[in-house]
Amino acid sequence: MPLTEQEFQELQQRAKAIRREIVDVTGWSGGAHIGGSLSMADILTLLYWKYMRLDPAQPEWEDRDRFVLSKGHGGVGHAVVLAQRGFFDRENLRKFNETDSMLGMHLDCHKVPGCETSTGSMGHGLSQAVGMALGARVLKKDWHVYCIVGDGESDEGSIWEAAMSAAHYKLDNLIVFQDRNHMMIDGLTEEVMSLEPLADKWRAFGFETREVNGHDLHQLAEAIDLALEVKGKPVMILCDTVKGKGVDFMENKPDWHYGGLSSELVANAKRSIGE
């Protein structure tokens, strides 16, 4: 079903709240992978506040949907989402990446409620998502597995091995999003290692593939609705996104793959995001 106007407004405000808190946490911690966390905020908003079947009071509920952040360096964004969704006290965000904190730069599934698996070793999260989706079939469960992959890790052969496996096993309970912000730590993807024609690659590997504006909540919702109806193959939702989305001095700048923020920059960033 298309988003109602009320849903759209609420989700839009939620995405802004997530971005503002990502900025806050980056300021408190002295540094974080902020650019790619901002670029995937809209995807996470829809998954955690509209689509995923979950219970923050029971993080290990057997019949929950699973989410894997394959681009695990975006942990600051995932941590903010889990905190705002009620999996743990938001005060924990103030200690992000401190030595005695439950929240490291890459989230640890043994410490963070709601985090399904520890990721950050690039290129391996999709394989874990494939295993979870296959596990659901073996256990005769109807959960869905959602996974976000990044551009940089898509240079890794392990991503494409996982894709081949997902198609081979016809995992129609697996929905993958690519946060296609066209950047990686070393610069522009098409200069470092060209990924294009990316949509054609995913189709060739057996995925039902749809291309959307990764910041348009209506387009994203429509793509997820269609993905949930697909039978016999996994789905790729290729999301055209902007690194640093919402913060004018970060947008489309590879230097903001990782960075710290002074109190002045925090204020400027939150002003750019808006209320």
C-alpha cells in the first residue's frame, strides 16, 4: 500500500531525527563514519518504523524479521536507529566508541540488543544474510531478511558469491538494498573501481532488481511492497543516494566517509538537516 500522508510526514520527521542524532553522536564520540550513515537513514527509517516485524522488548523473538548491515562501518547510524526504536537506552549513545561502551564503531551482536550479527569486515554481511534467509526455509519460518550493502564492499568477490548463492536457492525472503552513494573511502567508485552497469550485474546474478531514489520515501515504500510479492528469486533495491545526505557541507564529499565534528559543526549540521 502507498504511504498515507500521515505516514509520510511521520517517517520524514523520523528520518530527520535520526540524522540529527547521528550528528550528535559523531560530535560526542570525536569521530564516526557519518557520510554513509546519513545516506542510508531513509532506508533504515522505513524498515524499522514500517516494514520489519520486530519487538524491542524481545530482541531475540524467534519470528522476528532479520536485518544485516553489511556495510558495518555505518554502525553509528544503526546504533541511533536501534536506540530510537527502543532496543536500548539512548543515553548509551553518549558513550559511542568509548573503551567501556556497549557501542563500538562496528556494532557487536553480543553486546547490542537488536544487532543480529557483527559486521564490518567488508563484503561478508550479504553472505550472513543469505544464511539467515536459507535458515528460515529450513526451519519453515516466514521471516524476511533485509540487508544493506555498500558501494566499496561491492568490489569484493564475496558479495557476488553470496548473490550467486541467493539466486541459486531462490531466496525470495531476502531483500537487499544497495546504498549507491557512488563513493568509498578512497574516492568515487567509478574512478577507484567501476561498478557500472550495476543494475545489469544484479539482474545477471538472478536478482529481481528495481532502481529508486534512496531518499524518496514513496519510491522506497513502493519498491519494498513490490519486493514482498516477488516469488522464486531474491530482490535488489538499488538506491541512488547522496553521501552525507541532509548536511550541506558534507553532501557528495568523499572526505566525509569518516570524520569528527566540533560543537560549531554539530550546530551547523543540525541546522542544515532542519527540524
